[in-house]
Amino acid sequence: MKSLQNKIFLFFVILLLMVQSIAFWTLYSGKKNQEAAEINNRLTTAKTIFTELFDRRLTYLSTFAETVAKDYGLKEVFNEDTRSLLFALNNHRKRIDADLAMTITAEGVINGQLQRYFINGKDKIRQGAERNTIFRFNEWLGAGQAAHLYMIDDALYQLSLSPVTVGAKTLGWIAFGFEIDHRLASEFKKITDLTTDFIIKDEGKWRLISIKPNNTNYNRALELAVQVIDNKTPDKYIATRTLINEFDDKELGVAMHGLRANFVALLQEQWWKFLFLAALTLLLSLTSAYFIAASISKPIKRLVTQAKVIASGDYQQKVSLKDKNEIGQLAEEFNQMQAAVLLREEAITHSANHDPLTDLPNRNLLNKTINQLIAQQQSFQIFHLNLSRLNDVNDTLGRDVGDKVIKELASRLQHLHQKNNFKALAHTGADEFVLLIENMNVDEIVTQLNVQLEPTFNYQGISLHFQVRVGIAAYPEHATNAKSLLQMAVMALHSAKKQSKLVQIYHPDLDINTVERLNLINDLKQAIPAGELTLHFQPKMCLKTRKVTHAEALVRWEHPTLGMIPPDNFIYIAEQTGQIKALTRWVFITALAQYNAWKTQGIDLNIAVNISAENLKESDFHQFIYQSMIAANVPAKKITLEVTESSVVEDPEAAIKVLAEFKDYGMKISIDDYGTGYSSLAQLKQLPVHELKIDKSFIQNIENDEDDRIIVRSTIELAHNMGLHVVAEGIEDEFALNWLSDHGCELAQGYYISRPKPAIDLTPWLLAHLNIKETKGSV
């Protein structure tokens, strides 16, 4: 009996081992197949994404080149004015952020070429080395437009050409290109989680263009990329390759790869759990062989079937077992594994369509929503919102606070979105949001926005006020596609910023502003040599003696066709285009000459000259000031340099260093527009300045506004406690003059004393005011 029992036990043990072995092998094979399917799916998806995005870039370039080729303004200057052509070409290049833009004449000569390059992480534009040379690929210059790979030096571009025609005549061709480099590789890395390398085969040798040769990882990356291209990828990596095409006797390959362990870690973890549970099941089966053999065969068969289902890539079907033993647990582990994989795929999709900071839809999902509304022919409006002065918050309080501000604004907009059931709310940039609104009054929405954003945001005792500017575009009134609608909303937003308006609805006239600005940039270059600039001087009165002792030099531009250009318009352009250097130097030299002219007439005034933040960055600016003062024989104490508070905040350390040199030389330093920037008391204490100039916004209504009086009084006391003098600008009535005098302000400036005037008009006024007998002399 015992022997029979042993035989039966042994029989069932052997049978159980055989069944378990089959089950283990089937599940192991399923696991391997699932790994292979998961990896293959990931690689196929990555390759598909690459192909679609790469082709989409070409399509985008082709469409844009064709559109630009129809630009009448471009045709007018195509073969005439090289400078105008380059400005027009750069203007179009910036619209799509292209890395290469060029024009080719009908004779095949490159008459205009602009390349983007990077210095210390900042992008710059330069004229290409191929300008005025014969285009190397004359065969590309056929009818229609074409897309190609084009190499300049070591830079490779996706290039699209389009003919520029007038009637049946071909003026030439225009081309735009995106560079294939580390930026594109990083973009695909973010999307696919696979390292992407672009590799060129030239004269039998491969080299990387997505990593700089001086990078310490270059050789290792090149070796791996070549292995992927040659289908010799090491086992620890998964990879796919794409050979795009040949160009200029070269070949471009794309290698996408990643560590295998990173992609199968979850499956491996689940597998070890399965092995543990299976071993436990086997141990229990040995203690009751017959029962386990009879009860386990059916569940195992179902697990085998499910393993095959998982291996096929189907994660939706679950294993349902009534058993509560180890096999039931094993089935649950399978279900959890399936759910985890499914959740990961859903998380990837969510991440691709939502902003990580606010979890709001990003530009990708916004474009989809807009296209859906257009497909449904539903009228709607795009509200493009920009949070003002976020950069100042980041610079003064830190990016962590800036992120909190963005989250708070997102929360308030989300509340407004839910309250009004808007079509969409998206976060499209660091300080930009977009609302899609259907069938609602614009004024009503703006009012609700103001109400929602009115409460201050308090951070560690600091009250921050939200102010947004809004650009609005409507479908179908303004455009019928998502790209154009968003561009028009951005254009309206830029107009609102420029005009200091809170809301701007798009209208066609806004398109002209860009052309006018380019014309103004061109004309400003000629303004100085053409004698179009003049200096006006506004007196500053000593409040103790009630005599004028100082004057501020203010530049004016009398345009030959546009008339008087507001200083805020052309000074901003000068700062943005690098022309502020020449402008400031002209003002300074002219002011020194006027000082000497007045000196010969007995008028001895301290003259203030405004300098820009850009001037403080010039390495030779202080040398220019010293040499000019020496050449004009003007004492240093007779010149005051006025720098705005915001200029100092932009780079405090550099500003302090430069201003200290001027102070040591004996010049007076004044902080202009004090109270409008974000400088701290700690920064103010460190600044090597002599005086504070209170902004006119605090002075003009001082008679009726108690808050302004409190601010000005405390500013004067603060300045005096720090050993500084105070200048108040914006004096427009006798009350302000007397009030400031009573509270210890040293100097006053404003229309009540005198408007800014040219020297020829101001001189008689000064002679009379100072009781000086007029003599002959230069004005």
C-alpha cells in the first residue's frame, strides 16, 4: 500500500512537473514574445514619428517658401536693393524660425543668404559665405518647388526652394531651411525617449552632426551610431535606423537607440513575481499531488492562453478566475501587469498633449481642438493671453516663484473656463495662455478676466498683481485654419504690448506694422549722418534758490517723411537692433559741445545724458566717455549720467562696476524713473549713485492723491538717509513745486518750469532767467 501510494505520488509529481514545465516554457516564451512585441512596437512607433515629423518639416518649409515667393514686396527688391532684400528675407525667416534663408537669381547666383548660428547658447544671424556665388545645384532650379538636403560647411539643412515669378517671368528662387542638428535630435529624444543620432557618410567615413566633435561623448556616440546603421547593434541596446537619401555624394543616416533594460524592466519585474508564485504553487502541489493535479490543469491552460494573448499585444482582455489560491494570484499579477503597461501608454499620450507645469493642454492638443471646431464649422474666438513682467518676477524672486505665479494664474483661468464652459484652455508658453471661446461678447469676457485676476497673489509677504494683455482672433472672420488664427492672435497681442493696451482684436492693418518697423530700422541708420537728429534740453530748477542749475539732454528725430518720431518708438528700436551705441555717443558728444557753447555765454549748467542698459554692456563705453570729456575739456562734475532703474536691475553686478568707474572719475550718477522698476533696497544701497529721480507718475497728481504724497515723501526721506539728492520730474503746477520744496527735494523738472526746447530756443530763456546779459556766441 505504501509502495503504491509512493508510486501514485511519484506519478503525480512527475505529471505535475511535466505540466508545470510546459506552463513555464509557454509563459516564458510569451514573456519573450511580449518583450519583442513591446520593443518592436516602440521602435516602429519611433520610426513612424520620425518620418512624419521629418516630412512635416519639409512640407512646412515647402508651403512657406511657396507663400513667400508670392510676396509682392519681396519681388520689388529681389534684384535691386541688397539691403532691403536681406531685411525682407530675414523678416520672412523669423516667421518660421528658419535656420537658413537665401535667394537665387535667374542666372543661378546666390544674391542673398542668411544663416543662423549659436554663440554661448544665443542665436545670431549672419550673411552666408555663399552669397554672390553660383548656386551649386543648378539642376534643382526647375519649375515648381522642391525639397532637398543642402550642406554649407559642416551644417546640413532640410531645404525647400520655390520660384519667384512675375507673370511668366522667373525672377529667381527663394529657399528656406531647417538645420539638422542636436536641437532636432533632442526634440525626437523628448518625443520617443530614444536617443537620436544624425550621421553622414562622406568619402566612406561616417561622422555625427547631432553632436559637436569637441563633445567628450562624440567618439562613443559615433561608434554606437555606426553599429546601428550597419545593423550590428550591441545586445544591450534596442535600435532602429533610417537611411534618408544621398546628397552631394554623401549619405544621411538616422540612428535611434536606447538601453534594452529601460524598456523591459517592468516586464522583468513581473516575471520574477510570477516565478516566485509559481514556485510556491509547486511546493503546495507536492503536499497534495492528486488534488492540485486535478484542480490546477484548467487554470494553467487559461494562463497559457492569456500569455499568448499578451504576447500578441492585447492588454484589454483580463484573466478571470474564481480560485483564490496561488494561481488566482498569478492571474491577478497578469492583470496588474497589463494595467501597468496600459497606464504607461496613456501617461505617454497625456504627457505629449499637456503642459507639465500646469497640466493644461499644450499647443499640440490646442491645434487638434481648433481643427475639430473648424471641421464642425463652429464660430469661435481665440484669446491669446500674455502675463506681463513674468521675467522680472523670475529675475528678482526666482523661477520657483515664477512657477507659482504661473500655476496661480492657470488655476484662476481654469475656474473661469469651468464657469463659462469655454471650448478650451491651453498653456502654450512660459507666460502665455490661450482660451477658445464660442458665442460670447468680448467685453464681457474681458470684464470677467479682470474680476478673476484682480485679487493679489501673496508670496512671503510680497503682493503680486496679475496683469495680462490679450490678442484676439476670430474664426471664420479672420482666418479659416488653425495656424493662421494663432498667428493673427499673436500679432494682435504684440500690437497690444507695443501700444500699452490691455486688449487688441486683430485687424489687417496690424500686418503693416512689421513693414513699418523695418523701414524705421533702415531710416534710423541714416538719421545721424543725415542730420535728422536734434537735442532738446529741459531745465532742472534748484528748489532752494529757484534758479535753473541743471538741464537734461533729450534726443528728437525729425523724419523727412513721417515727421516727428516719438522717442519711445525709435529708442526701443535702437536698443533692439544695436544702434543705441551710435545714438548714445552722438547725444553725448553733442551735449558736451552745447555745454561749451553755453559756457561762453556765461551759462554754467550741469547737463544730464541718458544712457541705456545696452551701453553699460559695451566694453569700451567708459573709454569713450573719458576721451570725449578730455577732448571737449568739460569738467567731469558738470555731466550727470542718468540710467533707468530697470537697466540696473537687469544686471546689477555689471552695472555697479561700470557706474563706480564713472563716479570715481567725478561724474554724477542718477537713477532715472525711480519707483517704476523692481530694484530692492539692498541693490539701491550698493549702487554708486548721487541722486534718485522720482518718476513723473508719482508727481503729476500729487495734489489730489494722498498715496502719491506718501510714496514721494518716504522716497525723499530714504534718499536723504542714504546721502542722496532727489530730483522730481513731471512738475506741472505750482502746488507740486512748493510741496516738493517744503519736503526737501533738491531739484525739480517739468512743464511748469519749461518744456524741452532746442538750444537755440532755450538760450534766451536761460539768459533772462539767470539775469545774464546776452552776448554773441555759439548756440
